[in-house]
Amino acid sequence: MSQAVIQLETLGCPSCMQKIENAVKGLDGVDKESVKVMFNASRVKVDFNDADVNIEAIEDSIEKLGYGVIRSRVKSA
């Protein structure tokens, strides 16, 4: 299991949080209980099984919604 903190470009509205959360939770290998989108910090925290999904796929799911990813930090749990 790995943990990631993904820094996004500034989020414009609180409803963005729900869209991002749903997209990330929809990926296989993501610990759905761990997904947290922080509006004020424009960050996403997520735990995931890197045997099933990688950080690039998580970033891609966010970018497909139109939100820019600035950088990600991943550490193995």
C-alpha cells in the first residue's frame, strides 16, 4: 500500500471536491475510505495498492476532469 499527496492547481469551487473524490474512488486499487480532497489547500490525499493502480492513473483521472496536477508525493506505507 502506498500513500500519495497530490498538489492541484487552485480549486475554484467546493463542488470540485466531490467530482475529484468520486473519480479517484472509482479507480480499482484505491482505498476508498482514505480519499480526502482538501479544498483550501488544493490537495488530494489517497492510499492505494500499487499492484493495482499507479500514481499516473490517479493523476490522469483528475486531469481528465479538467483539474491540473502540479506534483505528487508518494511514499510506501
